[in-house]
Amino acid sequence: MKIKNREILHKKILIVDHSLIVRKMIGFALQGSDYEIIEAADGVDAVRIIYSQPIDLLVTAMDMANINGLELSRIVRETSGLEDLPIIMLTQDENRVLKNEARGVGISLLISKPFSHAQIFNLVKEVLG
């Protein structure tokens, strides 16, 4: 958390998942921390948000309509100023091919669903410091 011109600036986390329940669960896990949570229902909405405001962490599902998590991550990595944005990807299928693709795109962490509140909270803390 930084203070600038008497305003407290919280780290912004963009959560992208087609499931409202998953987005709310992650938000609940991070509730009470110094994070501002922004939600997007799909990759298209996430791209719009990413281009319109700064974020500090992207938490995205792999499987989504329109733009999946890998495609979204590629777009982020190709965007000037976002090359080093931390990305946590949520997936139901953590196979070797996906792990290799995730590494190739620069995904910081790959998490298998289901996950616990404590697990997501600790991973976000680890990534953001």
C-alpha cells in the first residue's frame, strides 16, 4: 500500500473467470487485505479493463469463452508496460503440455481447481509481496 497525495493506493487484482462463484470466492479469500479487487467474466472484458487502468496482479482461469487464459496472458505479455505483470492461472487440468505453455507465456503460478481460501490468499501474498 502506498500513500500519494493523501490517498491510499491499494494493489489492484484483476480476477477473470466465467464463474461468478469462483470470482466471489477469490474476492472473499482476499477480503480484509489491502487489495482492490476488480472482476471480469471473460478475456474480452479483461482486456478492456487492462487497457483502461493499471493493475498489479492478474488472476485468470484457463478455460473461458472468447479469449482463454493463455491467450489473455499472451496479450498481456505483448502489451508495453505489462511484460512483467504477475499472472496466476487457475485450471482444472494441470498437465505437462499446459505447464509448458504456461511457462512459455510467462505465467507466474499455475493453480489447480479446486483450491482453498488459504491457498489463494497465500499465493497472492507470495506473488505481490
